[in-house]
Amino acid sequence: MASVKELRQRIKSVGNIKQITRAMEMVATTKLRRFQDRAIASRPYAEEIAGLVGRLAAVLGDGVQDLPLFVQGEGERILMLVVSSDRGLCGAYNSNLFRELEAWRTANADKTVDYFVYGRKAFQYMSKRGFDVKRVIEDPRLEDIDYRNASIVARMLKLEFESGEYNDVQILYSKFESMAKYVPTVAQYLPIDATALGADDGEKQSGDVLLEPDAQTIFDHLIPRFLETRVYNSLLEALTSEYASRRFAMKNATDAADDMQGVLRGIYNRKRQENITKELLDIVGGAEAVR
Amino acid sequence: MADSITLRVITPDSIVLDTEASSVQVPGLDGSIGILARHAPMVTALDAGDLHWTADGVEDDMFVSGGFAEVRANTVRVVTEASERPGDIDIERATKAAERAKERLKDRRVEEGSSEFDVLRAEAALRRAMMRVFVAGKVNR
């Protein structure tokens, strides 16, 4: 059994840890809110672009399905972008992601896959386990991502796809479903699924819309933007999930530290009481002996 | 206002502008396009340039870096990656960017075998920079 002094020390160190985890929880809360705000702010743009893609695809008709970015590539290989966090202490965020990654790899064991990695944790994990990491994106840090940088990533993926080496391009990221639910998801990035487009509203009969200069030119400009919004959105969702997960983990840690402090304090008090009683007995015993 | 059209400028970071205008000019790929109230539905691709509009008799400008404009239900939606009000443009930076782009173009034209892509990019950068300077010049009217 620990001595009173040791117990006091432990209570103190648990208290220190609690302070740290509480601070981290607060930081995560702030950042979470920031990423959520950005995700909400980016929505009108993404919706507008997606809407335009849908309406123009309707104008172009069936020809869309045969455009280069809408058909599978010539190559056999698959390219996958994995989005993890840079830092730990975010609960099961990364391990859930890696579990999904392993499952996906097992399911696609017959294919050669190249990986692009965003986030240090995934790189550490994957480089140790024989994943063919072709490229690690480190600059800017995931946390500092903005639309411009997301569009650079988007362009990179598109160029790889257009090189003809790949059959398709996938993105693995944690989809943000709710504050307590983040689902690691593999989403097909390229080729674009034409059937998923334009199902958004009933304005399909857009035959008499003026197009300047013409549908094909606009569409060619539109598709890169559309892909950019998808990357940006995936990255923002991953970040939101990460910070929601981190906040949750830190809250749990703080609560656990609270509980532990309570238990330790109980033991400490009992022990202290015991010692006092013992000392009293000694004194009383000593006094008896002297009499 | 009897004859007005809603002008909305949307970027990935926010809705930059949402106003009623009596006329709007967007920098289309093949030149500026004027839009008045009750314009027919239209979709156009934009070049980097000057978005110009008149609201309550006051003319105003904004730099847009490209993107699209869609006219639908008496609303002009300008969807662009980046936009700047004339007062917010860093003229010095834009001028320098223009210089850099010119240099790059000069080098590339001389150098044989440089990719067409690079030239296109430098040209786009040059155009963006020049349009920034142009729009910035409108602030002191």
C-alpha cells in the first residue's frame, strides 16, 4: 500500500494531467468550430458548381459518359489518397481509418495500388507495413489547408489519372456524420460517375439556356472546379472528424482523471485517518505507561 | 426597384456579395457580357477580369479570378475561386506578379521544348495580375 506522501504526489500528478487534457479539449473545441464554419461556408460554392455540372451534363446529354474523365483509365493500377491526421491523441480516429484501409486492401488484394498520403500518422503506419506510398503531401500541413492548396492536390490527382497509368482514383477519408460518428470512407474520385450527376433538381429541361461560349467549353472549365470542391470538401470533413474525435478523446481523459482523483482522494483520506488514529493510540498508550 | 436583378458572388470561403443591381457586366471568356434585369437563362465561363455592376445608380467593381456566371430566375450567380474589391488589391504585389509572369514568358519562348502548359499558366498569371491592377485603378474614381 502506498504511503500518504506517495498518494499525495499521485493526486497532484493526476491533477496536472487533467489540466493538460482539459486545455487540449478546449483547443480542439475551438478548432473544431473553425473547421465546421469553413465547411459550411464552402457549401454554397460546391453546391453551385455541382448544380452547374448537373445542368450542363443534361444539356450535353449522353455524350458525357464518354468524356475522358468519365471513363475508366487505361491502366491496371489504382491510385488512392489516404487522409489521416498529423498528430495523435485523437482517440480511435486513425486506427479506425487504418482498419478500413486494411479491409480495403484485402478486398483489392489482386490489384496494384499506389498511395498518396496526406497526414503524418498514415505515413508512419503505412511505410512500416509495405504499402506502396508514392507521395507524401506535407506542405501545407493538413490543418492549414485552404481552397487553393486543395485545388493543387486535386490537380495532382487528375494529372496522375490522365497519365493513363491508373484505372481509377480513390480517396480514403473520415466522413463526418455527426459529433460522435466519423466513418472512414473510400470514395471514388475518378472517373466521375455520370449517373451521380445532375440528379439534384428538376430543371433538366434546360434546353433554352444560353451558353457562352458553348456547352463543351464551359464543361471543360467546370470539371476541374468540380473535382477541386470534392477534394476540398473531403479534406475539410476529415479535419472536422479529427477534431471532433480529439475533443471527445480529451473530454474522456479529463473525466477519467476526475474519477481517478476522486478514488485516490478517498484512499488518501482513509489512510491519513488511519495514521492519526494510530498516532493517537500511541500517545494514549505512552501516557498510560508513564502513569 | 422596378427593374433589378440579384447579383450574388460566391467563393469557396463565403458569399462575398449579395445585392440588387440594375445592370451587371461579367468578364466572359470571349469578352465582357452585359446583363440586365429579366435576362434569359444563361451559363457562361468567365476569364479573370472585372466584374462591374450598377446598384442604386452607383457603379462598383470587383476583381474575379475566373469561374462561371449563371443567370437563372432573375439572379446572376458568379461562382469564382477568388474575388477582391478594388480597395483590397495589393497593387505592388500584382505588379510584381505581372513582371514575373512576363519574365517567365520571355524565357519560355526562347527555350525550346518548354511545355505548352507552362506557357498557358504564365499567360493566365499575367492576365490575372494585369486585371488586378486594372480593377484596383477603379477605386479612386
